[in-house]
Amino acid sequence: MSEGTTVERTPGVWRLVVYSGIGIFMFFVPLTIGDRNAIPLDHLVGLVQKGLGPTLPYVIWLIIAAGTVVPFTTGAWRRDRVRTVFALLNVVGLVAATMVVLEVGPAWFLEEDLAPFLFDSVAVNVGLLVPVGAVFLALLVGYGLLEFVGVLMQRVMRPLWRVPGRSAVDAAASFVGSYSLGLLITDRVYRSGRYTGREAAIIAVGFSTVSVTFMVVIANTLDLMGMWTTYFLLSLFVTYAVTAILVRVPPLSRIPDTPFPGAMAHPEERIDERRLQAAWAEARRALRAAPPLARGVRTNLVEGVRMSMSILPSIMSVGTFGLILARYTPVFDLMGYLLLPFTWLVRLPEPAETAKALSAGIAEVFLPATMTAGAEDAVLRLVVGVVSVSAIVFFSALVPCVLATSIPLTVWNLVVIWFQRVALSVLITTPLAYLLVGS
């Protein structure tokens, strides 16, 4: 069959360029509208917020309520201990959200920088960003761009991160989409025999960080939208650089490099010649399997709403617990002592307070940003924003997602990897932040 015939059998090759281009524009091209510099997606969410007006808090509350009720109505809360714990935490999150919306409860709980801050600054933003962002993710990841890039990245994935080239698609989907999407892909590929246990673990805790949409929330909180491109690219670089180091040390290096039990191994075919042609063939194959635009957008929108339902209750429960622990107990002060040598070594402002804030990230990825919001030092805000993303491991969402898969990682593995990632991220990010934005 000739090349021309193959192209004819691929419906709508133009979709790769047009749809992917729109997705790239919405997520990665900052625009100044009025006096605000942000990516188009962020501007769009702002319009949605204005359109909802005074009904916005009640819409977010309904999402939280639905996310709390669904596990009990479907019986998912009984499947394992982790799901049970988080289902009960969701109830706590719903109670917290109700208290904030109705403005009832103890005065200390309703202080502006506690539960109301989590609801207004985090839950509201995430509740809208994730579904709206999911619509444009359908354009970015569904029409061949990731497959095309994945083949081209094959020659660097194995030497740098010790994973197959096909995992570039997985890694990009995780970073651009969400950790839940990335973990779903990783688990499926591992169970099919196309990843080994070690490769699946590397991808799960090396690339499955928060999505670009949630990075916007962090950037807004830390007043980093004016340097969005710098923040995004630095987060991308640091996340992947730290992963390249950690794949060579325990615990990741000691995870068995064997396929899923009972699965037939399917090692990746190595492509050494005509790589561009092979990448184009993969992109065309993805296009042939891609759904019509309306169906793809609808599917992603539904998935985005479901994701918001699963995320928001845990943000309100674990996030509130984290802020209470940070304010009224010495838990994070004690954990911060483990990170203090690293924040002191790179001469971050207020190294003890910064170490304490970063240590809170193991509970909820957003807590470091909330604890350093309003800091005058741009370097400090940039470092906290980048480390929050690069740390990857946090108990409010990613940890239970990992434990619900077949990926061979234990809770202790995840805690150790969190510490390794935070320490290395601080050491790598801070000199670059001083170089890029000064003091």
C-alpha cells in the first residue's frame, strides 16, 4: 500500500494540526486582557465565574455534595480500606463546605485564611478549571499530537528515565491532563504487560503530577501568573530532572523490573531509523481511532466533572485538617526540620518557615501555596510553586489513587519518595529561580 493511500484512509488529518493547535493555544500561550496576564483557559474560567455570579458557591457545593454521596450510592466506599477512609473524609469535606457556604460554625474555623480560603480560592477554582480544562484537553490529547511526540521521544526516555519510549505519551498526558488520567493509563499498560513493575512505578511517581489547570490555581494563589511561562517551564524541567535522578536510587531502583503477574510481556519495538515517518504513522493511527469532536468534548467534560467531584471533597477535608495542623499544632514544624537543611543551604528567605510550608505538601498539594501566599519575595513564591508541582506525592488524592492500582508501591515507598522529591526540587529550583527572577 502506498503512502498516499494510507493518508487517504486517515480521516481528517487536518484535525491533528487544528485541534491540537487550539489546545496548545488554550493551555500554553499567555494573553493580556485588560490588566491581567494569563493563559486563555484562565480568562475563560474567569468569564464563567462572572456568569454564575452569586450562584457560584452553591454550584461548587453541589459538586462537593455529589462527590460525597456517589461512593456510598455505588458501594465503592466498601471496596477497600483506603476507599472507606476517603469516603468518610469526603463527608467531613461536605460538612466543612456547608459551614462555609452557610457561614455557620466556630469563629476560628470561619477565619478568612482557614476553611473559607480553601473554599473560595481552591475549591471554586478547581471546580471550574477542571471541567472547562477537560474540554480543551480533548483537543490537545485526543487527535494524535501525543502519539507523534511519543515516538520522537523514544530515544531519550530509556536513557534518561529508564522507561519505554511509549511512556512519553503517558508522561505528557499526566502533566497536561491529570495524575488520575496518567495513573489510569499506567495501570492499564502495566497490567497488559507493556510496562514492568519498576517502569510503572517510575511513571506513577515521576510524571503523574498535578495538571496544567491546577498549576493555574497554584500560580494564581502565589501571584505567579505574570510569569506563567517561566513557572510552567521551570516546573516541567525540575519535575523531570528529579525523576531522572530518583530512578537510579532506592526505593525506585529496587522495585522488581518484571511484568505484571500473569501477563505476557510485550517489550517495546525499538525504532532506530525513519523515526519521523514512524511518528507520523502513530499520529495517523490515533486519528483513525479518535472520536468526532462533539463526542470527544462531551466525554472529556463528563470526566472533568467526575474528577471535580472526587477532588473537591478531599480538598475541603484533608486541606482543612492540614491548615488546622499547620496553625495549631507543631506537626509540620517537626516535619519541616527534615527539610530545613535544604532550604537553609540554598539561602531561601525564612528557611524554617519555608521548610514548614513545603512539608505541608505531603497532606495536600495546595497547602504550601496557601501558607506562603502574599510573600513579597518572588524567588520564594516561585520555588514554592515549582516544588509543589514537582513533589507529586500527596495524601489527599494521589496516594489513594496509586494504592487503588496494581502498581507495586507501598505507603512507605511513597513517603520516602515524597521527601526525596521535595529535597531535590529545592536544591535544583532555587538557584534557577534566583537566576530567572532575581531576589
